[in-house]
Amino acid sequence: MRYPRDMLGYGPNPPTANWPGGANVAVQFVLNYEEGGENNVLHGDGQSEAFLADVIGAAPWPGQRHWNIESMYEYGARAGFWRLHRLFMQNHIPVTIYGVATALIRAPAQVEAMLEAGWEIASHGYKWVEHKDMPPDVEREQIREAIRLHTLATGSRPLGWYTGRCSLNTVDLVSEEGGFAYISDTYDDDLPYWRVHDGRPQLIVPYTLSANDMRFVTASGFSNGEEYFQFLKDSFDCLYAEGEAGSPKMMSIGLHCRLVGQPGRLQGLKRFVDYIKGFDKVWTPTRLEIARHWASEHPYEAPDLVPSQMTRDAFVHRFGSIFEHSAWIAERAFDGELGPANDTALGLHFALKMQFRAASEGERLGVLTAHPDLAGKLAAARRLTAASSEEQASAGLDALTDGDRETFTRLNTAYTAKFGFPFIIAVKDNTKASILAAFEQRLNNSREQEFATACAQVERIARLRLESLLA
């Protein structure tokens, strides 16, 4: 069974962003323009809007307009937008607009101001409604209609996409539609990354809700502008320090005209804008600029092997010998659960060794006895597996003197007689001298101790073999 979620990402060593000017952090402001695209019976919807407005705990009114909610959205278009427009224009900071298509066609003055400012206008979908229960065919058509209306309203098609209230299918459907420099319907990283769907790579520029002004109207959110400023400052300080240490990241800040566009809240945002102006290595791009930079600096490179996407036969053929002559371990790993986290040497080794550890003692003994003697008769007759031959050669065991060979024969015989399985050691970690020293020392172990030691060495050998196959 393939587990689709990627719980690894870049892991402990993310790529260096190489932001322009050597910036330590890219601070990216998004202004969501949704006013006029929200749920409303005037728009053909079955209920009023109840999401992200200053009526805490509001519920949709089926078949009715909600005058208070409507007027709060209208505040965003009539007053909040222009207050935010002045703030960013005065500070020469470009903004990415997430524009709902049906909101843009009802906002000619605001759209003209966005275009004159040179801001990026990305698509925020056809309507500002919930998509979780929307059939894929309906959502696909709405994506296309959003692109069509967006093009009519702005003069060009959107190159960025963010639905927000998305479905499980949204990112796949937008990827299939194509033509987008990036999609932002994820919250899973501080850096862009490539996501492959149906064999086609799509750049993802993740978004965030933690630094989003929606928390002014949600539980455990911001009570006032000062709390908002402090959270943004703390986030920035952390990311800036990481950038100084050599790992630059991206900071997304999501805004709404009707929320942070309110005077008391705006002051917190203004304080943050003033704060970051005191730092030299800060880049304030649009999301499209980030996407183009990333595609240039970190173009997609298809991996040679993606274990979790292989067929069972191909997987077992490729990895069945990682544990010596024990293909059943690969079979059980494949039949268990594999996902993107298992597509690295570390991750696949984890999946395989879990099956080895879960096996019975008799099965694990079978794996031990499948290993050849070190510098034994099979090696002399050149009948080792390719992996074992390469490993033994790495420690010089393919070029022994007659005296060395006699010593190994004596130790092999004594060890096998005492424990009932051959001496196993990860020879790539050792030299001939250290192997002989380990031989002498381990002969003094109890069988229980040595069984555990041998199993650990089998796992180590498997890890080294995988590292030679997978980055």
C-alpha cells in the first residue's frame, strides 16, 4: 500500500535558497481579495457567508442574505483595500493578490489599482466557497471558469493559484489544468518544492495560516494589532537567524481587506513593515518572483529511483538482495506501507529493517546463515553475490596471504561452531586488522549477545548497500 503523504520533505538539509542579494529571508505579503465572491444568494448560492468576518460563531443562513456579514465584506472592498494599498505603495513593497474571479469582476477600481501598482494577481478560485464536497468534474470546470474570468478582468491569465477552502482533489486538478508557475494550496514547508502528479512536476510555493490575519476572528488568535505584530516579529526573527546561519527561508503573510484593513489591526501590520525595514538582507518579492527564482535556481530533477512508486515485482527485484538472499523482507516491506518518506536510503532502510526486526528468531537466523564466511571458500571460488564480493574487496579480503587465509579459516570455524551462524560484520566500516580484532573479541560473547550483534551488523550492511543505490 502506498502512503501518499510526504512526511519527510527536505529533511535536515534543505537546499540553499540563494535569494537575490544574499537575503536571509524572503518576506512575502499576500492580500486575499474575496469581497464580492463569497457565499450569497445574490450570487446563486444557497446560503449566506459565515466565514472570516467579525461575527464570531456565525452560521450560514440558508436561502437568506446576512446583511451584517455582507456589509463587513463590503468594508474590505470600500475601505480596507485602500488602506492596505496605501501602506504597501508608500513602502514600495510588491504584493501578491489572491483574487477570487467573481470578486475581481465586481471590483474595477481595485483591479486597476492592483495593475497600476505592478502587483501580481494570482487566482483564488472561481468563488470564495467551500470545495471539500465538490465533485471533481464540477471543481475542474470552476478552475477553468476562474481562469477565463480572471483573464477577462486583468488582461492576462493567472500564473499562480490558491483555492484556500480547497478539496482533496484541488492541487491535482490545478496541476492537470497546467499553465501555472506555482500552486500554494499547501502549508507544509518554509521553502518551495516540486510535486509530481501523473508524471508532471509542478512547483509548490507553500502558504501559511499561522501568520494570517484570519486569526483575528478565529479561536486562539490575535486580540489586537500588538499581538499580531509580536507574532510576525518573532517569526521573522527566527527565520532571519536561520538565514544568517546559512539556511534562508520564506515567510508568507496572509492578509484580508476586511480583517487587517481595520484601523486598529493595521497598526500592528504597519509596525512590522517598519521593523523589517531595519534589516539589510530582506527580500520582499511577489510569489511569482519566488516561483521563477526557485525554478531557475532549483529546476526539477527526476530521481533515478522512487521505491514507493515501483511495482511489486520491480521493487523486490531491485531490493530483494539488500538483506542477503532474503527477498521476503522486501516483499513484506512492499506489502506493508511505503510512502515518500521511504524513497531515500534512510527511509527505505527503515522500512526493510522494520520487517527484519518483526520477523521470528528463526527467520532472522535464516538471514544470518545466508551470509557467506568472510574470506571463505565461496570467496575463493568467486561465488559470492556481487554485493558481497564488492564489500569484501573493499577491506582487502580478496587479496589475502596464505597466513591471513589460514587465520580467517580458523576463526570462521570456531565462530560457526560456537554460535551456529557465520561471523558478520560491515566490512566497509572496517579494515582487515579491525575485522580480525572484532573476530577475536566477539568470540567471547554469549550466543544471545552475538545474535543481537550479528543482526545489528546485517542491518548496517543493508544500510550501506542502499546508500550505494539511493541518494
